[in-house]
Amino acid sequence: MSIEKTKKFIPSGLWVPLPIAAIKYLSKNHRPADRVLYALCLHLGKGLEAVFPNYKTVARYSCVGEKQLRTQYNKLIDLGFISIEKKRVGKKFKNFYTILPKAWTFRNGPSKGITGPSLDPSQKWVCHSCWEFVTPIDTEFNKHIDWDGNNDDHWIHKNCVMQFASRRIMQASRVVLQNRDYALEARKFMLGRQN
């Protein structure tokens, strides 16, 4: 995701949304690093602009010792969540920390959201919005993360007439086919009333 697109959902002001998926992953696998990322997020304030809190400030907010901070920074850099740039400010050098878009778009799990399950062409698939049968060619894999940081990846109907609906694909079980018949009858009835 580009920085311009990411800035759209990170408003400027006194608050910034936390990278929940990244913090959850770090809290399970790299325990002190999650608090360091959280401490850096507390200093953002204006979208993705680099921040420059000193070691003592980050150590105080994250409850991590100053000697341990370098190790935690290296973990965050290796995961691609932050970048550190040393810049000269007056006579001194300061570390400028940038929280990278990967921290907000991080995907965890065995597939890591790269590929989706393949649709079985021998099965029948139905669009939940338009209730038409769908072939695997007419589908697209939609990568999505909910607010809890869980993957909610699913297949959608690309050519659905109801473009602003969910367009999720379902396997055509007996119950789904009954719902499909009812929905198509209701649609015919509504179209007949309009004419």
C-alpha cells in the first residue's frame, strides 16, 4: 500500500489508529516489541510523518529498559514495521522513526493473505447479493482484515449487478438453493409490480 493511500485512513490530529494486527502478532511472538511500537504510535500525531522521541521517552512509555530498546528496534525493522533514520538537527543527531504502512496492513496466519483457497469448479457457487450462479472465472479473492485484526478473506462475484452489496460467494447447498429460489421469486414479483 502506498503512503498516499495509507494517509487517507490515518487522519492528522491528536490521535492515530493503532496497528492492531501488528501489535497482536508482536504480543504473541515478540513480547516487548509490541510495547515499543505502541509507544512510537503515541507520538505520531500527524499521519505517517517521522517522529523523534528520545530513548528515555520510549523506554518510559513502553516499560522497556534503554539497553533493550536497540534489540526491540531491530525486531521491528526486520518485520518491516518501522524505519529509523539518523538526521542532524543543529549540532546533534536525532533518530527519526517512521511507522511503515506494513504495520497497519500486516496479515498473520499460514497463508498471510497472499493467496486464497481455490474454488472447486465441480461445485455450484451462488452470489449472496444477486443470487445468480457463479463460475470460478467470475470470482475475485477479496483480502480483508476486521477491526479485531482477524483475517476475513472471502471470494466475491466480480460482475454482480449489485455492486455496493457484499457480493460474497457461497457454496450451493440445499438451504442456499431454497433461499435463492425465494429471492428470485421476490425479485420477479417486485419487477412485475413496477411495470
